[in-house]
Amino acid sequence: MPLRQTLIQCLAAGAGTVVLVLSWLPDSRMERLPLMPGWLGAWLDRGGLVATFRTGLAMAVASALIHAAGAPRDARRSVVMAAALLLAAEGGQLVLPSRQASLGDVGWGLVGVAVGVACAHGLTGSSRRLAGALSQEAAPQETGGD
């Protein structure tokens, strides 16, 4: 397996882990996280639409990496895997007394899954077409009967 693919798979696993850990923390305030810049944490903790939008944003990044990490690049499989991650993240909140699962988070998360997989599918398809075109140009051209 190429090093690039291994790196993408590690990033996908890391993104999935971060989604689960952040979803299952007892306190959902991002500004309390040690590595979170204060301005970003304050914006993410504004509540309302921003609070549900952050689920979609996290799922877009995670699902794009999940799709890019998949060897057969099957978009449906990537959507199912990312949706399972989303349901695990939101479902885990059902057992935490200080957290509340929400249909708004699931909705924005599904939008994020669709956007992330679509972007990754477009980018990986474009890079494969470009690599194919470059390899065809580099191949020696056959000449007519000399």
C-alpha cells in the first residue's frame, strides 16, 4: 500500500475518533478544549444554527477522509460508513445525562456527509483521470510500419 494511502487512512481514523470523542464529552462547549483557539471555541459555542452546523462541518471533513481512504472509492459505501459514524456519535449522547442528541445535528451531519463524500469523490476522480492522462502521454507512441 502506498504511503499516501496509509496517511489518508490514518487521518480518516483520526477524524472519526475526534468526532466520537467530541460528541461523547460530558460538556459540549468547545472553548473548554485545551488545544482549541479561544476565538474559534467562542464562535462554535454561540448556539443556535452554529451549534448544529458544527456537526455538519465535522462530518464533512470526516466523510471526505473516509471516502479518500477507501481503496475501491465506492461513494455509497463511504456514505454508509460516514452515516454510521454520525449515528454512533449522536446515539452515544443518548446515554450521557449532560448531553442531548438532536435531530438537527443528525440532519446537518447528513448534509455534511453528502458534501464531504461528493467533494472527495470529485477530487479523487479528477486526480485518477489526470494520472491516467499523464501516464498515457509518458508512454512511447507506436509508429506506423517503418
